[in-house]
Amino acid sequence: MPQLLEKSQLIRGVLAGERVPLARGISWIENEHEDAAELLDACYARSGNAYRIGITGPPGAGKSTLVTRLATAFRERGETVAIVAVDPTSPFSGGALLGDRVRMGELAGDRGVFIRSMATRGSLGGLAVHTAQVCDVFDAAGFTRILIETVGVGQSELEVAQTADTTAVVLVPESGDAVQAMKAGLMEIADVFVMNKSDREGAERAAHAIRSALELRAPTSGWRIPVESTVASTGQGVDTLRERLEEHLGFLRGSGDLERRRRQRLEQRLRELVRERLWAGYERRVSAEARRRALEDVLERRLTPRQAAERLANS
Amino acid sequence: MPQLLEKSQLIRGVLAGERVPLARGISWIENEHEDAAELLDACYARSGNAYRIGITGPPGAGKSTLVTRLATAFRERGETVAIVAVDPTSPFSGGALLGDRVRMGELAGDRGVFIRSMATRGSLGGLAVHTAQVCDVFDAAGFTRILIETVGVGQSELEVAQTADTTAVVLVPESGDAVQAMKAGLMEIADVFVMNKSDREGAERAAHAIRSALELRAPTSGWRIPVESTVASTGQGVDTLRERLEEHLGFLRGSGDLERRRRQRLEQRLRELVRERLWAGYERRVSAEARRRALEDVLERRLTPRQAAERLANS
């Protein structure tokens, strides 16, 4: 049984980067614990220093292994690393399946690394907000690099990846060609492409297809999106990838894009928080009974869904 | 340039199953046209007869081809078929990439089939609502089978698939084993599994892995989830799949699950509609200037995101 921590004590511990308060504090955020607000307020004021990197891509692309290797590469450069592994599909199973977290064993025991898995609870947009909040906590706790890993490339996962400063999209030769990446909306969000498992057949062709597709697009900034080849299982190419990520941070800072992006992210986050509060206000205002009656009216086709929603929202 | 249609004329045309009004009416819904409400009200009252089948699975599983074949199989049984192909990731690209719609060429010219692609605009939850609304329109227009196809298995795609009466999950031998399916939350939502491209190596093993994983779960209803093998490109197994889907409809009807599910779906949809209206009310109430000021306060760290959201939501 973990030691009970007083709120102010926990917040002090988090800001000092202590592991037990950190783990507890993040659970507060996940569970929307009543004391989370104070923790978040304290952390927000001290955040803004960490470099946040979103790592997304289809299941099976080897993201967990890559993230592990990348964390090691950052550690070798003296950075401290927090890893946030996000599984947005788990509302269906009630909890994340964390089997491949085991692979991160090689980082165990390193106190300059903190690994945390997060599953979604409640609303859709909530996951991106919770992720950003957890990153604020790691940021305030003094971690200098935060890696946000998603399990797949669904819309909510892309949103999560986009809470970061830089978004890296990991593909494998078998992910199919550039058209698939375009279909999944990945071309629009990637700052860096990674062709992982690049020792497999077709890797060069697949990387080339991505490069060609990128060249066809109108440049949207001065950053030329690189396609980095890695073999995460052996570590090949991972340090070059780390360099490329650092270069992107440099570019973001130099061009003013870092500020612009963070502003956009914050605007989006504020919007989600307002939505949540509007809904909470509605739930306080409109009784379960009134909602049940409206549903019956729709089922019996006395009202259409639109009419019922109008009535409920205005009550 | 399409002929301009008067609203009442369009609604009559839709209810008579005419193609031009149908296409136009669906665009109204997608674009949240001011006349969409009246169309939806008219259609809702007449809906509830079509059997809605959601077809989801990872990109590259051959869903488009399978849906095409399945539509043909239903046509051969005298059903009329509407296909709704949904691409939730396209907010990033501004429009769905509809290349593989071309494959549906074999259905072209058959007036008992209507194919419609939908991209998401605006809010996340909106896509599931729009899909349900478009299905209501097809339902009211007299189509007896509605196939809802998603491009991938992200959370919003699973939500879309779950607006249906039955959800079929399409995998291929390369999709990896049952663990991947569990990770993606597919075990929880599938009523029928399809192992497509089952002429490939490893298909039997992959199907077996799914069956084994299914057996480990506590049965949640009297329905035993089948795993059907198909080769969509040749049509092999597709008619058996069609039979299985019809069996599931029979099961849903007999057990009362059809009613229960539709009730749940409607409750979810009502919730989304209320959310939309709450947000619209907020946007009317709080000026862009007030929102901009709040964002500045957060950026300058005079307020935390939480405090700013609280202030905005209560104003």
C-alpha cells in the first residue's frame, strides 16, 4: 500500500521530480481526482521547458522499441526523459493492454527516465487534454524530453500526437506506400518520418515513396521533412533520428513556430476544457429523469433526435 | 450544374428513393445546411427498417473490395444496398481520398445500390452523428441493407462502426495475432470476425488465434461470434458471410438485443447532439474577443488553462 501523501506535500514532491508523488499525481489527473486541479495549476506555472515529441504510426510499426531506444539515446546526451504511452482505444476494454511496456525493461532502474501508460476514461477529446496535462506535470518536474507514444493512427491518436512540439510518424516497409500514409492523414501532421525495420525488403522503396509524395506537396514552412531509416531492434539509425529531432526543435525555436504551435495547442486545449465544463453544467442542470423521458420520446418517434436535443440543451 | 431542388420537392424525392435528391440531401447533412433539419425530421419518422452493418478493420484489410462483394451478394437476394464509406482522418487533408471507391465500379449502373463517401467536418463526435443521420436518410429512402465502411480502426472509426446494428471486423493474416485485435479494442465490438485474404499463408493460424481469444472471454450474450474466412478479390466465402450477418440480425431480433442496441445508439447520438448545441450556445454567448483574451492570459501564465476554461464556460 503506497504511503498516503498530503496534497501540498505531493505537489512539492512532484516539482522536485520525486517518483512516488509523480506517479500518484498523474493518477489524480487520469482519474480527475478533486485535488488534480491544484496540482495542475502548480505545474502549469512551471512548465514550458521540456521538448515534447509525439510518436505515432500504425500498430506493429515498432514504436515501443523505437521509443525505448530513443530514450536511451537522449539519456546518453544527458537529457532526462519521460515517456507517456497513450492507448485511446481502451474504453472498449476498460484498461490499456500494457504487454509491450515490458519491452521497456532496459530503461528500468534509470532514475532519469519515467514511463507512464495512460488509457482514456470518459470523453474523446479528454484524452488529448489529459495527455497535455500529464506532460505539464513531467515538464514541471524537470524532465527535459517527453516522448508521447500512441498505439495507432486513429483520429484521437493523431490529436494526442499533436499536443507535442514535434510529431514523428513511424512507418515500416509493409505499411504500404505513401498513398496509405496520405489516407491516414499522416502527411499533414508529420515533422519527421521514420522508416523503421528498414533492414526489411522494400524499405528503400517505401522510404522513397514517402519522399516523392512529400516533394509533391507545397512547402508549408522552411522545414524539409526528413525520412529517417531505423532498425529499432538493433538501435541502427536511432541516434541520427535523435539528432534530427533536436534539429527540428532548433528550427521551431528559430522560426517562431514553437511559440505559434504552442499557442495553437493551448487554444485547442482550452476549447476542450470549456466543452467539458459546459457538459458538466448540463449534467447538473438537467436531471437523469428528464434525459430518460427525452430518449423515450425519440424512441417512440414523438420527437426526432434533433428536436429532443434542442429541448434538452435549452432546459 | 445540378438542377436546383426546392426543399419539399427534395424531401419527397428522397423518400421516394430518387438518386439526385438523395445525393443532394446527404450533402445537406454533411455540410450542416440549414434545410438539413427538416429533411432529417422527415426521414427519422420513416426510418428503422433497414439493417445497418458496420464494417471496420485496419487499413489494407481489403474492406472496400469486401463491401463491394457483399453488396453484390445482398443484391442477388433482392435487397437494396446503400454503402456509406467513412473517412474520419480527413480533417487533416480537408477531404477524403477516394481512390479505392473506383474499385466499386462493378456496382455502377445498378440502381438498387447507392454509394456515398463521407469525410468528417468539424467536431469529432460529429462524424458518428452524421453517419447515423445519413443512414436514417437511406433507411427512409427504402434501402434495406446499409453497409457502413470505415478506413481504419481508430476510436472515432469504432464509434462510427458502432452506430450499426451489427459490427463486422475485417482482419487479414498479416494483421498480426489476436493480441493486436485485442489491443485495438476490436474483440469488444465485433459481432462477426472476417479473415479476409484467407488464401494467404498463415490465414488458418490467424483465424484460429482469434477463435481461441474469443473462447477465453466470458460470453456476453447468446451469440457465438463467428470467424468467417473470405477472399474478397474472388468472392470466396462472401455469401456465407452474408448469411452469417443475416443470422445475426435474426438473433438480434429474437433476443431483444436489436431494440436494446438501437436504444443505446440513440442515447449516444442524443448526447452528441446536446453537446453540439451546448457548444453552439457558448459560441453565441462568448465573443471571439473574450476567448482571445483568455488565451492570452493563459499564454502569459496569468491564468492556468483550467481557470480560463472555468471563466469562459461560466460567462
